[in-house]
Amino acid sequence: MKNFYKQPFFRALLLSLVLVVSFFISTLLATALDKTITIDEYFSICTIPLVVGATLICLFVLVSRLYATSFRYASVNEIIKVFVISALILVALIVIHFLPFNQALVNGIGLDWCALVFTSFFIISLFVIFAYRFFLSVRHQFTHRSASEKTRILIVGAGEGGSMILREIMSSDKINLEPVGFVDDDPAKIGTYILGVKVLGKCEDIKEIAESTKASQIFIAMPSANAQAIKRVTSYCIDTKCEVKTLPGLYQLMDGAISVSRLRNVDVNDLLGRDPVKTNLSEVMGYIEDQVVLVTGGGGSIGSELCRQIAEHNPKQLIILDIYENNAYDIEQELKRKLPNLNLVTLIASIRDSVKMDDVFKKYRPDIVFHAAAHKHVPLMETSPNEAVKNNILGTYKVVKCAEKYEVKKFVQISTDKAVNPTNIMGATKRVCEMIIQAFSRKSKTCFVAVRFGNVLGSNGSVIPLFKKQIEEGGPVTVTHKDIIRYFMTIPEAVSLVLQAGAQANGGEIFVLDMGEQVRIYDLAVNLIKLSGYEPHKDIEIKITGLRPGEKLYEERLMAEEGLTKTANDRISIGKPLEIDDQKLFETLDKLYDEAYSESEQMKDLVKELVPTYKIDRR
């Protein structure tokens, strides 16, 4: 059988044999040291103890799954297991000491002999188990590349995470890294050594330590640290010229999966300085479970994450609808791999197609609709305003009418903070979508709501992936204005709050997500360049390109007259519905349809009739 030596049965047999031999040697050693029985007496007296001890060893190896341990990473857990098996053997020997057959012998098994067996077996077993790690460490020193050829790394965090990273590096000749020291804020650890690597100082000294040790990479191994602590440590690392990597999180420590391969590049997520937004999953489960759920734009950044989280909450059926087949295919295949029993349907269709939309709703009868399909790129829509109207406004209008016609229970519109006092056509069209939602909520049995949030880190077309690509290409990194600021949230955070807002919806609300403090885009560019191991304006240029048409210096979460009402989740608020002339809205929508499909040159002015707060950029 191929790789037979790696099979659990073989490993268990081999480890049991090694420990039984260790036990036999420990009994001989105890006999030699105790001198109360001769070697000849030993072989006649110790038959029963040897059989009992060997049986206990084999049983413990199987029950404790000690054979499944990778001994190159053996640590305290393995020491405890060896101590337990030694203690079991000691108890068995003490019991045998008091048995009648032992008392009948002239020189029976004494308690001193039992104690010597326990001690010697514990020491020999530990030596055997940790000898493998010692061998790998020695081999690493003699066979690995010279120190001048290795990447010098500084490890932040001298706890379990950092120790496990170091052990892997020291035990492998395939990892071309040279640990030069640890950094930790615990005063008791400073000056101590872990596997021969010294804890050199506190986190605030990272810059000086990195320079003195000539480190070129920094590994942040603090899987249990909160977001504020990671932000603080990362801010110290930014001042160095080192590339920075970090462990993803506490769960890696819990499942024992910490390794060099798990390290990822530090990015701006680590600089936002706040913990992930919490979601009441029981609320989400309550209204998603056993429902037919339709996600329009299901292949996009937000739509695909909606599909992931919905799929985890046991829907009766999940329908992914998208015009772009590649994205739809990707999320479909991902969900099929992860959740093979999910009732999943993927449809390629345009929300502009009235006949197709009616057919979809008639055939599948969705209970819940998340409407994420939209054109969202501000500069592109500025030059194609008719397309923004056709897709965002008229497409939404058609989907909303189908939802009402086929009595959908809940309809959640994905909106944006760019809809507030918009300065671009994309934001203005999303504001009209909110108006459509509120108008239908007043006359329909369907619960129509909108959820408004800002920029999403890592979404398609967002600034962070652009910065990363520009850095990889050697720059320049382009920023439109040095003072431009934005709200940021991760994709999973935004989507989880969308789902929870849907659970709280009664109809007509515009839910506003609290995304924390606004962040200066220029600072993100600077920090991302530094975290990549480069120096801004020296290695990578930052180029100010000027505000694009329709772009604001800052975004607003709501209009002044909307006000905010808090919900049970302090990260979700509700904007007060505004008075809207529904008749004028629907009449104007018909007019927009005619003008958009006749390719009107005045589309922005027509949209402004519906959105008086829209300030058209005439550039």
C-alpha cells in the first residue's frame, strides 16, 4: 500500500512498540538502581507487570489518539499525555505490589521500584518523542541555506501562536526563513528565549529592533488579539521598511492550524481599528429558513456574499440571478462544493427584461428578494447616464412590480450612502430606487425596505484592490484628492447587517448602517504601500489625479430631514420616511423610460426633477 507508514494503524502500532520498549528499558533500569531484586528474579517476578504495563500503553495510545500527533510540533499537550500514561502504569504497579502473589515472594516488587519505573519511563518516553524534533532542529541548522540567503523575520507575539510559527520554521528545511527575535509587550517575557530565539523588547520598539536585527519581514502572531491591538501593532510596523504578515485570527489557534502557510499580508482591514460587526443570527435564521430566496445581481461582490450567508441559513431554495455569466458561475460552483444538498438555481437574465422577470417570479414564486443588481461605478455612469437609468431605476421598477404582483413577503433593496444629496447620476438613481421602494410599501402587501451603506472593502472596483494592483505593478498609486474620506465596511459585515435589517423590516424603512469613522483615502494608500515593504514617494509614487466627475470629498449617511431611529442592533438605524408624491413619481418613471431608450441628452436634468437634492456636476 502506498505510504503505508502514514496510515493510522501503522503509526499506532509503531508508537505502541516504541513505548513498550521504553517501558521494558525503564523496568530494567529500575531493577539496576533499586538492587532489591536480581536480574534473574526480575524475569520471574516482572512478567505480570510487563504484560499489564504493555497493555495499558497500547490501549492509551489508541484511546488518546497519541499516534495522530505530528511530533515535529509536539508540545505541552504531548507531555501531559505521556504523564497520564506513566501515572496509569504507576497505579497498576502499586496495585500489583499489594497482590498476594507479590507478598509471597522473598524479594517482591517494592514501592521504591514502582516509583523508579514511573520516573524512568516518563523521562525515556519524553526523550523518544522529542528526539524527533531535536533531530529536525539539528538538521535544519546543518542542511539549511546559510543565514545570508535566508529572509530575516521578526515575530510579534511570544505566545502560543508565535511559538508554533517558530517551531515550524525550525523543523523544516523547506522554509527559507531566519527568525531573528521576538517582540512582546509582556515584561516577564522580555529577555527570555524560545527555542533559542530571544524576546528582544516591546511592540513600541519594533522599528528599532527591526533595524538592529536587519529584519526584512515581520510576522504578527497574535491570533487572540482584538482589532484595536492589531491596529496598534500594525501602526508600529508601518514605520519599518519590512513586509508585514499576520495570522488571520483566534480560530486558527483553536483548531491547531497555525502555520507559516496561514500567514497573510497585512492590509487596511487591520488598520480600521474596530472589531467585526456582530449579527443576531437567530433573527436571520428565523425569516430565511425554509423560504425561496431570490438574489438579483447574485454574482457581484455584495450579491455573492448574500448568497453565501443565505445558503448557510437553510433556505427552501436559493435563486441566483445575474446578467454576467462568469460571476454567476463562480458563486454557483462554490456553493455546490460547500453545500451539495442546497437547492440552488442559477439564472442568467437582465432585470431590464420585463417578460423575463415576470417569468422568473411566476415560475419560482420567491418569498424573499434581495435586489443587489445595479450599475455602481460613479465615473462610468457619469458618461453613460441613460444606462444608469435603464438599469438602476427602470430595472428596479420592473423587479418591484413583479414582487408586488406575485406577493413576495419581503423585498430588500441594496442602496448606498451616495444616494444622500447625490452629486453623481449613480447616487441619484439609487435615491430614486429608494423612493420607488417607499412608494410601493404604502400600497402593497409586500414588505419593501432599503438598506443604505457606504464603501465595501474588497468589492469589485473598490479602491483597495486597485491600490494593491498598482503597488504590484510598481506604482504610481492614484488618489483623486488628498483630503477625500470614506466610510468602510467589510463585505461579510455589510451583508450580515443587510440580512438582519431585513429581519427587522416592517415596510417602508430605509435602514442606515453605522460604518464607524470615515477614513482618509490618502492615508490608506500610504499605509498599504508601507505594509507591502515599500516607502511612499521613494519606492512607490502617490499621484493626486483630481476629483472625478460626480465625486464628493465625503459621503453622508442621511439627509438632514430624515433623522435616525435606533434599532436593537446599535449598528443599524432607521431613517424617517420622507413625503413623496407617488403619482408624480410614477408619471416621471414613464417619462424616464421613453427618454432613456431614446438616448436623451438631458437625462441628468430629468432625474433631478425627481431628486431635488441632486447637484449635477457639469464638468
